Amino acid sequence: MKKITTTLIMVFALVAITFGQDQEAQSEEHPIDVRLNACMEGITSMTIMTDCQFRAVDEWFIETNKYYNLLLDTLSETSASRLIASQEAWIEYYNKETLFIASLYYSDLGGHFLMRFINAGCTKDIVRRRA
């Protein structure tokens, strides 16, 4: 039964990732996504592709912080205070969500190299949406 559940979760995750990529492909790609795709192009090693995903996470964090600071500089004191609180809450959410995702893919689903790749993609998507 556990093997069937694991297989279903893997299939669902791959479909979700593929669907998300198809939706993103319909609009103009962000330079971070272009670099990510170039990094993974022609690569067959899941380890290297996972590293590419985590590099994109770092780039999306830089992008998030850039726009956060630009926005913060334009806001009233009240709105700036609310943005700071919102960002703090988002960071707490990010930390808890990525801890759960890592636990799910590394512990509960066996930590297979495909699970590491899916974990990296999920982490990237969380930060990308915030940016």
C-alpha cells in the first residue's frame, strides 16, 4: 500500500510541475527562468539539475528582496510597517513549508534523487511566487 501511495504522490508531483511549467511557458520567461532552463538543458544528472533549481531559489530570493526594498521605500509609515510584518510572516511560512516539504520528500518518500529534485522545484516555486 505504501508503494502505491508513494507512486501516486510522485506522479501527482510530476504532473503538477509539468503543468506549472506549461502555464509559465505561455508568458514571457523571466531571466531567472531562462538561466534555470539553460542550466538544465542537456543535463541528465538529477544532482546537477537539483543544483540548478537551488541556484534559482537563491536568485529568486535576491529578486524578492530587491522588490521588497524598492516597495518599502515608497510606502507610508503605516503601510511600510504592514509590509514588514507581512514579509516576516512570509519568511516564517517559507521556513515551515520548506521544512515540511523536505521532511516529506527526504524522510517519508525515501529521499530518492527524484524526490530531491521535486523538493528543489517546490522550494523554487514558493520563492518565485513571492517575487
